[in-house]
Amino acid sequence: MKLVTAVVKPFKLDEVKVAVKEVGITGMTVTQARGFGRTGGHIEIYRGKEYEFDFVDKIRIEITCTDELVEEVIDAIVAAARTDTVGDGMAWVSDVEHVVRIRTNERGPDAL
């Protein structure tokens, strides 16, 4: 099993949700995140004064899936989240050793 984690622009969340559902994903965890990448933050002018924002608002998505679905999930996220502008985000995959559904005590891939 794998954990697919992606950090994307907030306005792309609904498109990502639809895309991963189409490849068979039945659930995901979403949290608000703030961070910066290669571009750093950005500067905005408000009432004539410059304000520097070191961190940019993002959405962190976590999806646990079987090994067989990993590439489809990544491809769906990348296609749905891409805007071809700076700050589109990142996605990465981690190994998951064990999963337990708390309500039913199901374990392994059956818990997904």
C-alpha cells in the first residue's frame, strides 16, 4: 500500500477530488497548509505599503491506495492540479506498512 501526498493550489481541490474519484479512490484527507518553494513568497501592496508574504496558502491532500493504483492517482492529481504557472505544487509517494479501519478492525487493503 502507498500514501500519495500532494500539495496543490486551493482552488484546484474540487477538480482533484473529481479526478481521483474517477480512478476509483473512495476517500482522501484534506488539510490547509502554508509554505513556500523555489519562488519564496510574494509581495503585495495594500494602501500604498508593501507587505511581504513568506508563506503561500496551499491544500495538502493525502490518499492511501493500493500499489496498483498509485500511478493512476498521481496522473489524475497532476492533470487536475496543473495550471502551468509557478506554484502548482508537488506530489509524492510513501510506503504504508499497515492500515486498520478503526470502526470495523479491518486490516490491510480491505481497510481501504
